[in-house]
Amino acid sequence: MRFDVFTLFPEIFESPLQVSILKRAQEMGRLEVVLHNIRDYATDKHHVTDDTPYGGGGGMVMKPEPIFAAVESVLGEALGEVPVILLTPQGRLFTQDVARELARHERIALICGRYEGVDERVRQHLATDEISIGDYVLTGGELPALVIIDAVTRLLPGVLGDPGALIEDSHTWGLLEYPHYTRPAVFRGWAVPEVLRSGHHAEIARWRRQQALRRTWERRPDLLAKAALSEEDRAFLQTLGWNAGDELVNEWENE
Ligand code: ADE
């Protein structure tokens, strides 16, 4: 999978791409990240990439010409086939489902905005999608681009040493993950739950499922509305005080 990243600060990407799984994915040939400095596509003498906003007000706006020039020249013939994603707090929310959707593409272009924003014509006539990584405002789209590259790369076949890790992930089944323990069996008097040391696989699987359900109910009850729940799951959740449909009621109340 290839990411073309358009940014004014390519150096932000250097160290995250040089360690651990992202590094290995590149060495394996599963991941290619090509950084393009938008400034290189500004044609004026000083390579200006921003300007004051029409209508006044504070801050600067990223000019459209260098961004269009960069994306058009890099994508060339592929323009129209490759998703061109603008990172913006106004975009659709990035979730594990969106990561899975993006992982199906061979190539993706990411445009990192800076300053107060990007000229609206980039959004209207160049970007094919807009993504936000959460309801908060960062100084630019570079960290969101890295978040997306990271979340998508670990879904690519062969990238994780243990593919089972993907199946058990928080959010894969719409639930938070169960707790993990490793040696020692007792640390500072805190013991690992007995069931995990029992070697009884069916019991362990049941305990983990119940822990995942309990955690999700306690921390993110909103997720239960969309999770795939069995009859047994529902019965267990009801012992905790959950009623199907509760989340919807809460959502309405919050509006
Ligand atoms: N740029 C600034 N904040 C952002 C966010 N939350 N998501 C994506 N891009 C951003």
C-alpha cells in the first residue's frame, strides 16, 4: 500500500516511520510512504504557501495553487482513481471501520492542512474525502495522517507477526478488549485471575468475552448499540444492569 502525503512539514513523519511495525512494513514492501513538500510546488520566488483570508479575520489560509499543483503532478494519470483525503477537524470521524475501508485501497493521498485552514476550493474540487481523527483541533493534519497510516498499516496482510492480535483488538467486534496479564502470577500481592491459569480454554474464552462486555458497558456503553451481541452476551449484560436500547435513550437525552 502506498501513501502519498502532502505536507509543509515532511520532517514530522521521519521518526514514527523509522521504528517498529511501520519500519518493518516498509522493509517487507507492504508499506510505502512518499512525502511531498507542498512548498516545492509554489512557483513564486519565496515559495509562499499561505495568504490572508478574504473577508478579513485573523490567521492565514493555505493557498490552493501549490496544493493542486502538488497533488496533480504526483498523482498524474491516477488522479480520479486514488482517494484524495483532506485531514480536517470537519471531516468524517476516523474509526476502526474507516481504517478497514482504507486498507482495501492500493494507494491513498493525504493532504495535511496547516494554519487556520485550507482554501475551500481544495475541499470542493480536489479532495474526494475528508477525515477527522477526533473532536479536537490540532495544529495541522500531520499527526492525523500518521494516525491513519499507523491504523491502516497494521491491518495489511502479513504486517503483524500474530494475525490473531487483529481479531482480538478493541473495536474489531465493536467491543473494547478484555484485560491482559503476563508473568509473574503474583506481582506486589496482585494475582492474575485464577481462570487464566487454569488451562481451561472454553472457560478462558468465556471469561474474556464477559470482561470485554463489562468493560464496554462501563466505559463505552455507546458502543453496545452497534456491537454484534449473542443471546448469551445480552443475558450477561443484563446482569450488569444493561437494557437493549438504553444507549439510544441516552443519545437522545444528550442532544
Ligand atoms: N487538523 C487539525 N485537527 C484535526 C483533526 N482533529 N483531525 C484531522 N485533521 C486535523
